[in-house]
Amino acid sequence: MTKKKKHSILFVCLGNICRSPSAEAIMKKIVGEAGCGDLFFIDSAGIHGYHEGELPDSRMRMHGARRGYKLDSRSRPVKTDDFYDFDMIIGMDDGNISDLRRKAPDVESLEKIHRMTDFARNKLYDHVPDPYYGGASGFELVLDLLEDSCTGLFETISSTQDN
Ligand code: 4NP
């Protein structure tokens, strides 16, 4: 990061090819449409680096494209500097949260870790399920949950900080 934005958010999932790149694209669209893209630095990363350098999964890109999202980030693993560079680090499920807590370098970093669905307005799910080994409905569910949770996240940030 070269320039410190007012709000920096890192979305994290296991592989950084399905859920977190979708969250990144959705959140960027939300803040852009609200006219405050300049205030945000938004990125995504994976717990693992198995898919490092790859575009998001082709199924995820296709389902995202149908809703107008361009998923063009490249997969990368979470690194220690992320805990210093970002204000919020948002995991998708229990596994992501416990892995992030294990990787956090200090107490301040632990306090930056959040769960995506904690920002959801529709409380039907307490995590964003991994769609990788499932069918089309799993990818649609990911987008439904992320659209709702990212909208809630944006409302939370807008209402709790003086913009
Ligand atoms: P993501 O999905 O964590 O939402 O990116 C996955 C991607 C890849 C794998 C698992 C989940 N994998 O086992 O390779």
C-alpha cells in the first residue's frame, strides 16, 4: 500500500479464488457507487497460497459476471504485514477465523479480525460456505450472502465513523 486510505479492509477465505475475491469486488462496487471509493483500500487474500497468482475460479467469475461483478484479482496468501496494513481483516468461516487468529502477530491484530456474516442484515447464515466442491447453487449463495454482508459492513462503517 503506497497511500493510506481512511478505511482499509482485507477479505480472507481459504484459497482466495472464490469467496474473498467476490467480497472484494462487491465491496469495491458498493463504495464506488456510494461515491467514496477514494476513502477505501480493499483487497483479499487466502489462508493458503495453493492458488497464488491465479485468477478467481472460473465458476465464481461466471456467476459474478452475471450480476455485474468483474473478478480480476490474483490469489495471494495472507502475510504478517497485512495485520499492520489493514484496519479490518474479515474471514468467511470458523476455519478462516481460527487460522487468522493463529497468524496474528500481536493483540492489536487480533482485534482487527471479524466474521463476514456478523455484518449481515439477513441472519440466516453464520458463515459464508465454501462453494469449491459444490454446484452452481453454492456460488449463488456466496454472492447472496456477500452482497448482504458487504452492504451491512458499509452501513456499519458509515454509521460508526465520521466520514
Ligand atoms: P475459497 O474456496 O476459499 O472461497 O477461495 C476454495 C478454493 C480452493 C480450495 C478450497 C476452497 N482448494 O481446496 O483448493
